[in-house]
Amino acid sequence: MTAEPRRPPGERPAGTGAGAAVVTGVACVVATVLAVARGLAVEGGGRFDVDEAIYRGTVDAMRTGAGYYDAMRDAIVAHQGVGPQHVWAVRPPPAYLLFRLAPPDAWRWLVAVPVLATVVALARLAGRASAAWWAPAAAATVSLLWFGQYTPHLTLHAELWALPLVAWGLVFVGRRPWAAAVLLCGAGLVRETAVVALLAAVAVVVLAGIGVAGGSSSSTRRRSAVPWLVAIGAWLGGLALHATLAARVVAPPAIDPARADPPFFNADVPFDYRVSSLLIGTSWPERLVAAAVLVAGAVGLGRTWRTDPAVPAVAGAVGILALATVVAARPYWQVLWAPLLLAWVPAAVAPTGGAAVEPNEVGPGEVGLPSRPATA
């Protein structure tokens, strides 16, 4: 079998023209439509995640004129018998202020927006990671396995709406610093745990100097740090405002331990539940398939480590958030990191080195990677 010839990062292999773009576009749309359709089909069953019911009650109360923080407190009391006992039990308001503007139950359809935006971002990252023309379409197709699990029960979870901001922010890491910083900051304001992606990008670009155009001189590094420092400052300001407003609705500690907010680490949570928090599916065969796909994504990350500044940023964010998911036993946290790995699944089996820096993508004063041969 003849090995595929090596290509410079910007050169696409034969067959990756308009036909491949159409295939990728169709895969993205089909994955989105099927994910939304599954969410609508399960809607009739009436089974909701407990937090999803709280968010629904919050939005319904806001439509009647209640303020966000009061509405969130009342919804928590209605479902748990006691109000939030710390500010982190109250989600940041941006996503729910938008939900309030939509007609009742419209979010079951509007979830197509974050799903499609994320799938397209994954396809773009897959196209950079792999030289195979089918890689973007494959990443979009595999994503259906995950979004098909999320849309039925996690539609109003802020994690799902922060995910496209994380994905597109990582697309622009090393290419459009201001766009990347703004998007990742926005993700952290929608769901505060998403700030891990922002911090990972800061570590890669500012601290390690990966992907900084013009070398790694101190002046260049200082200039490259500006958008990221602004983003961190904006996130800290938004977080402080949210914490101040949320503190007004925090209730005294619950007398009944069964009604108390769970700690970050609960030693009573079984080990198998912690492990299953990393995966999708309701049976162990399904979870093993999901585990194999995620391992393939990790392998793809490893094979493309030196080709794209997004790779170490994704690896850092995924590693930290995956560990936090296990420690805290919060299955819905995987929404912020598991889909990101899917973009590198094709790179685990296909030749690496797609379009590392696309034409006209990097301009003067911006950052990018130097041209280097792709690895087979």
C-alpha cells in the first residue's frame, strides 16, 4: 500500500473542493436536524432533568414579570424545598434572559442554533487536523451521537449554549486573538465553568507563546497578551456582578441534609457513577462505544499536537473539565468538553495535516503557526 504523500499545512488534497464542502454541509445540517428531532420526540414523554425543570420554571416566571434572580430562587424552592445555599447554585443570567424573549417551548426548536454552530466549528477543526477530505463530515456525523443525547433533557442547560462559543473560540485560537478572547470570555459569562477554555488558551498563547507570530520576544508576547488580559478582566467583572446579585437570593443552609446542595466532592457517590459521568448512553455497551470514540479523539489530539495552537488549548480544557466532571460527579459538565474531542476523531485514523493556516486567515500583527510539513 502506497503511503499518501506529505503536504504543506495550507494545501488540501485532491477531492476537497466544492464536493467535499457540500458533503460536510449536508452532514452538519442532517446531524442538527436529527438531534433536534430526537429532542422533540422525547419531549412528549415528559421526562426532564431536575435542573432542566428548574430552568423551565425560571423562564416561565420571567415571562410573567419576575426578575431573573428571584425567578431562579423560586424555581429552586419549588423543586427542592429550599432556596440556593450558595451563589454557584444560581446560573449566570445571559442564556435565560434570551430564553425569556422566545415563545413558550420554542427552545426545543431554537436548540438547533447552538447545535449547528458547534457542529460546524467541529467540522472546521477536523478539516484542519486531518488531510482526509471526509474528516469534517465524519466529525459532524459522529457529533450526532452526543447531541442526540443532549437535546431531549438538557435544552435549557447553560452548558449547551456556552459550547458553541467555546468551540468557535478554539477555532480562532492562534489565528484571530481578539475573536477568540471575546468568544471564550462570552462562554465563561454564559456558564462560569466554561472559563477553563479561556484559561487554557491564555496558557497556550500567552504563557507558552505557542502560535505567536513574529517569534517569542518579550514585546511580541506582551502584545499577544492584550486581548486575553482584557477577556479575563471582563469575565472577572461579570462574575463579580453575578455573585453580588445572586447573593441576595441565597438561602440559609438547609436543616435537612437531603435538601442541601451537594458538595463539590461527595464521597458517597459510587465510583461507577463517576466514571459514567464522562460518557453518554444508558447501558455499558453504549458507554464503551462512547469511550472508544473519545479515546480516538484523544489519539487524534496527540497526533496533531504540533500542527495547531488549538490542540494544546483543547487538551488543557478537556483534561481539566473531564477531571472536574469525575470529581464532582456532574454528568452535564461533559457537554462543555466531550464534543470538542470529536473534531479529532478522524485524525486518529487518517493522515494528519489539513489546512493549518487557511489563505488570508492570518493578517499582520495576528498569530499563526509557521508552515511545516504535515505528518502522515
